[in-house]
Amino acid sequence: MNITLRQLKVFERVARRLSFTRAAEELYLTQPAVSMQIKQFEESIGLPLFERLGKKIFLTRAGEELYRLSRQISLQLDEAEQLIEELKGMEGGRLVVAVASTVHYFAIRLLADFCKRYPKVRVNFKVTNRKGLLQMLDDNEVDTVLMGRPPDDMDLVAEAFMDNPLVIIAPTDHPRVGEKGIRLEDLRNETFLMREQGSGTRNAVERFFAERGVRVLASMEMNTNGAIKQGVEVGLGLGLVSIHTVERELADRRVVVLDVEAFPIMRQWYIVHRAGKRLSATATAFEEFVRSEARRFVAPFNAILGAGKEAVVGAMEY
């Protein structure tokens, strides 16, 4: 068979996604280019690898067998690339890091400081939701992920590196601004702006209310923290967000943290990679940098929330 690594890579991505369109987007190719690569691949092999039923594509028996082998080859090529990166050390190294959309508010500053320390490192920085992060880890597409607590049923190495308090924010003219010890029951009829189903923040909030027997009657779903903050600012309702996403808004007095009983909900950020993954010198250095530099983000939030809420962000355990 006269096949190329490029054809194998394109086939593996199409087979993984079962979509020419998604494969083209992820490989930064046009869809016709992906289709041409697959056609040439099939002609070289002499067997069809995909079949189309309606609007969906499926792997043929030959496609299933080749996909299994292509995954193994892809993982071996990744290992070879990591070995080369190790030999390069920090000179010309490459880092692929993905973060939860909530984390990127401070992760981008961490990354900027890391790049100043190691200016020759090439970085691929991705921001997505929890589902996307878990998919990237499963597909071995990233070196390191910064996210909320990962699931226990995946073969991952995860270490908590920073506290992540969830708070209730309100517009500055809300009638309960300045009130101390607001009861959860007093907020039953409020409109809450929440992240989409499946997000780590949404899961934590729903679990929190369920454990206390409180039902939020009115809610509005938004798929970004930016939309929630803007919605709160213009008076659409109260927001349930990570304190790390509202540093600027709190400092500018565009929104206010309400003093609600049992809040904040204390969660943690985790640094995560696949178990058994051989981290390059660059990836190892980045993880160590995150562990040491995350401490810098504690003090500003204590100052914003005031001395009365010191326990919100408090001293972290490492």
C-alpha cells in the first residue's frame, strides 16, 4: 500500500468524529481536501472505509480495523514527538494546553508569565467546556488541562492546585445588596442566570441546592460566563459564577457579591493529564509553574471580598 502519514492522520480524525466537516475544522483543512485525502486512501487500499446512510457516515468493517490500527500509530507518533521535545528541552519546545472556559480568566495571565520565562516555547492554547476538555483528554490531543474536578471513571492524573469559590452576584441596585446573612429561602423566587447543563459550575450549584432542599423556581440558561455577567449587570437576574470570573466587574463595582448563607460553594481547580502520558520537559515545566504561581491569585480576591469573607478564598492546601 502506498499510503502517507497525512492520509492516515486525516482518516483517523474522520473516523473518530464520523464527520468530514468536523475533521476538516480540527485539521484546519477544507472539506474537499479531506474528502480527496480519504478518496486517495481508499483507492490505495482497494476497499471502502466509510458508508453513508442518509446524512450520517459509518465505518465499514475495513474502516473499523484500520481505525483501530491508525489510533495505535497516532499514539506512537505522539510518543515520538514527545521524545523529540524532551531532547530539545525548553529550547523550541511545544506545549498544548486546554482550559475550561471559566479558568481562562486567570489561566491566560499564567500562560503569559510562563511564555515570558520561556520565550522559545510554542504554545497551542485551547478554551472549551467540560465536555470538550474530557474529549481532548480521551483523544490524547493535549499535554495538560486546567479544569474543575475530573470524573473518577477516566484514567487521569489530577491534582488540585487552586481554590475555586462559587458566589452569587447581583446588580449594584439589587434590594439585597449590603444585607448580611441572606437566607437561601429568601432567594427562591429570584431569576438565576446559570451555565448550560453539563458544565462543572452548573453541576455543583444544582447539587448544592438539592442537598439543602432548595428549588430555584426561575432560571435562565447561558453558555458563557461573559453572558451571565452582562445579564446580571443589566438586571436580568442573579448570577452563580466562579469568583475568578468577576475580578474586574467587582473592582469596577459593576456587580456585587451577595452575602448569602452557606456561600461560597467551595470547589477547586485541577491540573490534569492522561495517566501514563510521558510529559515533555515543556509540559512538566508548565505544570510546575502552575502549582507555584497559582498562589498569586489568592490575595486579590480576599481584598475584593473584604476582610469579613476571608474564609472564601482562604489559605490553600497543597
